Amino acid sequence: MPRSDPRKMTHRTLPACKRIALIAHDDKKEEMLEWTARWQALLAKHELTGTGTTATRVAQHLGLPVAAMMSGPLGGDQQIGTLITEQKLDLLIFFWDPFSPQPHDPDIKALLRLAALWNIPVACNATSADFIISSPYLDQDCQIAIPDVEDWMAKRSTGNA
């Protein structure tokens, strides 16, 4: 018999103006620039952030404001993860390179874990990013299920978490 999931969920609304993080590993930065140029008009309607060089290059390439966090290996992935846990991020576009090991792989795994935990849509390549960015939900409010932190904290304080 399958075990039921004891986690209680609640909901939050992703706003019509999405907060989108853009991250690309070194060998994927040109692909990210091409992708953002293709979707520039749509991206201009949303709030963009990204890690170090990716944010800087996208901002210069498109002439759009992109808030820059630190470089991924210097903690930028963790900064993006913080935005997720604070419910200040709605989409993650992360072009990662499956052929190149990264010195900050544990940070990347933690970032992707947080995105999964907090039910944030994630694209890991141009095709999945195309599907997300062309979704009818992009330009409208939409509800997503997220962990009920208050319930989790209450269970933890009583030793039931």
C-alpha cells in the first residue's frame, strides 16, 4: 500500500508579472543570449534576475534591467535559492551544462531541490524554456501549491515533523 504524504500544503499566487531567474553555465551562456533575444518582448514585461555574468550579459545584450546576484560559484545559486524560499521568485530558467562538472555542484543541487520543494517551474534547456515562456499562465495570476511552513514548524516544535 502506498504511503501517504504527511506534508500539509497551502497555496500562493504567482503574480501576472513574473519574477524570473536566468542562470547559464559558461558553455550555455550564448544559448541563453539567443533564447532571451528570441523572447525579449515577452521578458520585458517581467522582473528579471540572474547570477553574475549571465545577468550582466543578458542585460547588456537586451538592454533590459536584470538584477545581478553573485556568480554561481561565489554564492549566486544560493542567493537565487533564498529568493525561492522567501517566495520572491516565480520561474527558474537554468541552462546547465550536462557535460561539464561544476565546482559548485552541491549548490546547484540545493537550488534545484528548493525549486522542486517550493513548486517553482524550472526549465533546464531552450526547449523546456520555450514551453514555460509560451504558457498561457505566464501573463496571468495563477495558484500553486507550496509547503505549509506554519504547519511544518508547529509539528517540528512538538516533535512530530
